[in-house]
Amino acid sequence: MQHVKDRPITLRTKKPTTRLSPKQLRRLADRLVASTDPGEIAQLKEELERGFYGDPRMPKVRRENLPRAFFRHLIDRLHERQITAGQLELLFDWLETEPEVPAGRWFKRFPELAVCGEGELIKTFLRPDQAALGEELS
């Protein structure tokens, strides 16, 4: 197998979108037109904008254009901490949901693994007995 040095790595999985379908957008628009409550109108406008464009306020975990050295670091941690294929499947299932994460430090616990990140990047993998820093994601 031939490796291309410093070529970015892309983790390809299905990518569901946080955008709403045209039918869902139409329902929100109908509710907006019918509403007379200023609070509800403001909320519906925000929901329509997020539903049309996606929510730009929270980063999503980046899975494309990862620097090779960074990707190798993650692979080394997987090997070093003996992360099982089953735990990786749980991680990949979670990544397919395009989770929104805080801009700062965060972590997500799985039964035998903790994934730690900062903003859009996964930074490392920990065993359950290791302490994670940042905001815990549900």
C-alpha cells in the first residue's frame, strides 16, 4: 500500500443534514404566517433560518481534510489504548449523526471509550478510567 505524505485524510460516512425538508419548512412557514404572538414569531423565524441553512452556531465534528500527522496521532491512541472495533462502530454511528459540539473542549463517553475534542476536531481517545476535560456531551 502506497502512502502519500501530508495528503489530508477524509473519513467518509453517510452525512445526514440538520436542514429541514421542504415539507417541514412549509409547516414552519404556515405557523409563522398564522401566529400573532411576538415571542412565537421570533422563535419560528429562528427555526426557519436554522432549518433552511443549518445551525451555524455550533461546530460539527470535522471528518474531512484532517492533516495526516493528526490522523496518525488518533490511530496511535486507538492502538495504545486498545480500543475495540465495537467501540469504533459506536463512534462512527455517532459521527454519522453530524453531532454539534462546543467551540471549546468537550468529550463524549461510550461504554469502553471516551472521545475528547476541541471545537470541530477529535483530539484523542481515552479509556473509561482516564479523566476527560471539557463539557460532557450526551
